[in-house]
Amino acid sequence: MRVLLCLLLVATVACQQYVVDSGGGGTAPSTPANLSYEIEPSGDPNRPLGILLFWDGVTDNNLSSYRIYSRASSSGTFGLRGETSSNTFHDNGIPHLEYFVTAVNDNGDESVGSNSITVDERLQLDEPAWLTSISLNGAIHLEWDDTSYAGDPTRFKWYRIYSTPYNLDTGVCASNWFLEGTTIAPEFLASAMSNGVPRCFGVSAVSREGYESLWSPLRQDTPRPDARNVLVFAFEQNQAQSGFRFWQDLNTDGRAQAAELGRVLDGNLTSIDFWVHRDPTDSTLWLVPEFAGTQMRLYSTAPVADLTSIDFAPEGGYARSMIQAVPGYAYVFEIVEGTTLRYGALRISHVGRDYVIFDWSFQTDVGNPELQIRAGQSTAMATGTGVSGSR
């Protein structure tokens, strides 16, 4: 027999004919109800991985299968897309525009069609308007505006976070993006990352139907080691613990391991970056550059609130002169070893007669001036920079 199926669309009613084989002439099964769907995002809002259809299962005892029909345009003809014994169906690739489902019994009788669904990319959420970051030890903290959720809270599902390698020399993000994870909050910790290896990040929003938004602006940042509350004695008080070296490559593999970073050493070594000197006239403590390739300077002429206030190392102004250690002040080190250039920084938190206590950070990426950290502290400022690139 020939059945005339009328599909209720967004603003119009379209009638579509399709042929049903009545088989043994029995009664057609019940009609599937509540057809719904979820788009499978891919990172490209215009090219989803597929669509998952699901509906209420028919309880007829002689139910054999479900048939899925679709069409690619509103003026096209519905055709059989697939058949399944489950009340779900995954259509791989870019979805068609419209779908509906029928039920088939053991005699081959087919029900009338379910409600139809229309895949409408205009249902995408707004993308995040900005993205910022804070570099940590082996991790990057990401944060963005919550525009996607605020624009349509009932349809918001979660954010997707992507990353790819970043070339610091060319300023270009690689094209092979990876999914870092998902979150419902407008922040994310990208962890288990290699220190000194720059990466690009981007964020999209996904609706409950699976529509993926455009991406946020891209952001590049670089994880690097840090430490807090390091105690170093004055040379005149305890020579064996009066020197400091940001990184000592003990196994000569060119990679920074935890035991090689932030080493308190003998102040008499020529390989340390600096040592602490106590002025015999007034007992003030001073930071003295030691390694031949190490120079230093004040980060600013005023105290800084936290080590996280030290963002990028200044381009110039470094010297071999010693500088007095003063609580609250920040100091930046330029370290040239052979042909490699690296930067370190510290903030003095306490100065006594015998020792100083400071927080430090070090960038293992050659030539990278970024020194900002968060390290789980209550005070943190943004690091990294916005970048342009394809995604």
C-alpha cells in the first residue's frame, strides 16, 4: 500500500510519500515516538563527526526492526538511510537535514513515521569571546568568559578544550589539534604537560543537541617549573648553602628533571647563578651573579604582590652587578650558557641577617622570556599571548 506521510517542520507542513510493504497483510506496528538526536562534535562546527538518533522503543511483541529515513534538503525526497533492531541509530559523517523513523513487524508491515527532526546549525551557541592562561609547573590553567552558557543556559552542555604544539620562533600553531577535555565551568587545568614546550589552546561550547560553537580566540602558553619558600644562607653565615642555581643538567640529557631544578649549592662554586652576600658594614644581604653567563636586574622599581606578577623577562638592562635583597621586590636573571639563552626570576619574601627566603621560577624553553606562574596560590595573573591560526 502507499502511505501519505505529513511531516510537521519548523514553520510549514510538508507531505512526503513513501512505499510500505504490507507483507502478510497484518496490522502495522505502533509508531515510534519522541525521536530526538545529538550531534557528535569534531572541533569543526561545520563538519560534525555524525549524529546519534534515539527514540522510545516500540513494545509490540512482533516488532522486527526500525527503519530510518532521511533527506539532505527540504526539497529532496526521503530515502532509506538504515535499519536497526535498536532504538538508537548512529549516522556517520555530516548529517542529513531531516530524519524520521518507522517500526517494522515480523510480517513486514511498517508503521507510519515518527515525528521528524531537523538538523539546524543555527542552533549553535555563542563562542567564548576571550581566553586567558596561567603557566604552571607541568600544566596550564585556562580561563574564559561564560558567554556560551549565559546566552542559553537551558541548552548549554559543556565546553571542549583543544590544544596543539606552538612554534615560538615562527609564532604559528600547528594544525593537528587534540581534545584536552571537557568541562561545564569556564576554566580548565591542562595537566601532565612537558615543561618548556609551548602549546596553543582553543575552546568551543557544545549545546545539549551536540551543536558545537565556533572557537574562542587562540592562546599560546608554556609550562615551566617553579618553587616557593626557598631558603638560602648568606655566604658569611653558611657557605655550603649560600649559592643558588636555577637548573643544573646533572645527567646531561638536555631535559629539566625535578631534582635538577632550584638547587641550593655551595656559594663558592663558579657554576651557580648567584650567591648571597652579607655586607659587613650594615648586615644587609645582596644577590651576587656568579656564573660567567649570568646577569640580573630588578624586575621593577617597586615591590610586586606575588611571584605571579613577574610576567615576561625584560629585553635589556641586565648587568653583573650585585643587587640588594629587599622583601617584596622581584629580580630577573638572564642566563647564557654556550649558545642557549634562558630566563629565571625570583621574588624575595623575607630577608634576615643570616638568610633570605624567596620564590622562584625558571623557563626551560630556550629563549622564551615568559616567567609567569600560578602554582596554586591565591594570587595569579594571566600569562601567554593570544595568537592567530587555523583550527
